[in-house]
Amino acid sequence: MKINKALLAGLLMMVLSSSAIAQENGEKVENVFNPHWYVQAQPLGMQYTLGENPFGKLLSYNLQVAGGYNFNKYLGARVAINAFQSKAGWDIDNINKAWKWYYIAPAVDVTANLSNLIFGYKHDRLFTFGAFAGIGMNIAFGNKEAAGVKKDLTEHYGHDNLMRYLWDCSKVSFLGRAGLTGDFRITSNWSVGLELQATTVSDKYNSKKAGNTDWYFNALVGVKYVFGSSNKEVKIVETAPVVVEEKIKVVEKVVEKTIYVEKTIHEISRSIYFKKAGNTTIPSSEMSKVQEVADFLNDHPDANVTLCGYADKGTGNPTINAKLSEKRVKAVADALKNKYKIAESRINIEFKGDTEQPKEGTANRVTIAVAKSEKVVEIVK
């Protein structure tokens, strides 16, 4: 009877002495870039064609329409059609002549967001500036006025060397161009922008023989519309170290001796993010998390760490994503071994590809590290 009472008392003490798991989670919402399509209409433009005449006499109307895609927060591409009118002139020996013609110029540009490159990504930035460079074709036509100028110059100088590149009907030339853009954000989808272009074409473009390529410069004002959303919210959860303490009291026989078993569990979990698609190198901003895991392992020599790599299902394919998750988890393992001298036997690695998505969206480009230490001590009183 006394033994039964003692056992019952021991079980009751075991239940009352068990402590709850304490875990603190920190959660924040981050706006990340979302790849997107857009269209541009720039109906207000002015062109200056490089030449001898006064500046005002070589200005003409210009416009452009374009459609593009921003692959990431730094780079994109677009197809643009620039058009309307160019001018040229002759102003030597008190002979002043001017003529105009028309053109249409489709081009493909690579675009760069300089604001994000220099100052970092910000989804609601009021003013964004960028740059572009591209190639295309200039299809010119309607050059009748140049024929009349050539006739007048030939009569004056006695030869036609100055206008020997005169063309009729149409003229197709390869073009190269580059420029700068500036956009003022009106809403999340609409913006108003200014674009400055410098374009070089064949020496034959303005019908004059100059021995160098011809140039024209465009200034355009218009609007841009973004389809869908250019950014999205991602919840990021960071887990603080978990400390679990259990005290178990066991009573043997009839209060002859009491054995205390103390079990202490220390745990840390860190998510190391690879923010860019296809990236398998640990970003410098994430190295502090790797160091925290290494410090935990050094402070707890009995602890091991499990690393599991993942990939974003929204990009790539299962085969590519499996390789990406493997390379990401091995990158963290190599950093622990080579930089922080953690023994390989204490590191376990797994990689899931895109078969599991523990995070939201691009946050699944991640390696999750979980390190755990358990200690059990028996005390007899």
C-alpha cells in the first residue's frame, strides 16, 4: 500500500515538473519584385538631326510606342517603334538649304533600372531613372525635297559631290541607340516619363556625303502602364533559439532515494535566402545567419545541424530546381566546414527541389538550418 502511494506521488511530481516549450517567432512582411509586362505611349516628342543649319531649323516632330518586360528588379527588355520626321540642311557660303523626309524605326532595347542598382529596390519609389541600349532598323521614305536641293547645289558648285548619297523611294539603314529614362510614379500601374535618345545611322541617311555616320537625338514624353503588379508581399518568419527544459523526478521504492533526471534541449533555426533566381552563392546579407548557426554549434559541442535546401516552384522546372536546391544546401554546408571549421560529421544535408514549398513565392529560394543540442543529467538525492 505504501509502495502504491509512493509511485502515485512520483508520477504526479513528473507531470507537475515538466516545463512547456518556449519559442518566440518574429514575423515581418517584405515587398519583393514581381516580373511584369508593360506598354508605353510617347506621343510628345522632338527630334534634332545633327547638321550645319541653325538648331531651330533642324527640329522636327517625333513619337514612339513600346512594349516590354522587366525580368528582375535590375534588367528588362523592350520592343519600340520610333517614327515620324527627320531634317537636314546645307548652310555654307551663304547658301542655306533645308529638307525633310519621313521614317519608321523599329528597335530592340535592353533596359536597366539604375535607381535599384544604385540605391536598392523600393517598390513605391516616386521617381525612377534608368538607361537603355539597343539596335534596330531605320526605314526612311519621302525624300523628294532632297532631290531639289541637290539640283540647286549642282548648279551653284558645278558638281554633285556634296549630295552624292541622294536616295529615292526608300532607304533602309542599320541603327544603334542608347539613352536615359525618368519615370514619375502616379499609381502602382501608371507613370509619366521622359526619355532622351541618341541614335546613329548610315552616312547616307541625310543624302549628304560627310565621311562619318549620321546622328539624330530624340526627347520624348509619355505614359507607361504596368500589367498586373510590379511587386508582391512576402511574409518572412525568423525563429529565435528554442530552449526546452524538462525535469523528471522518479521515486524508487518507499522513499529510500529520489532520482532527478534533468533534460535540457537547445535549438536554433535560421533561413538563409538566395534571393535571385538561379543563384547558389550565399548573399553577403545572409552570412550573419550562417555565423549564428556556427556560433551555436561551437557553444554546444554535442549539437548537430540539419540543412535542407529548397527552390521556387514559380521559376525553372523540377530538374533544374532539384539541382539548385542541392547546390544551395551544399553552399551553406561548405561555409560551415571551411569558414567556421565545423566538422562534416555534425552536418546533415537534404534537398527537396520544388517538391515542398515551406515559404511563399520566391522566398522558397532558401536553405533552412536547424541545430539541436540535448543534455540529460541524473541527480540522486
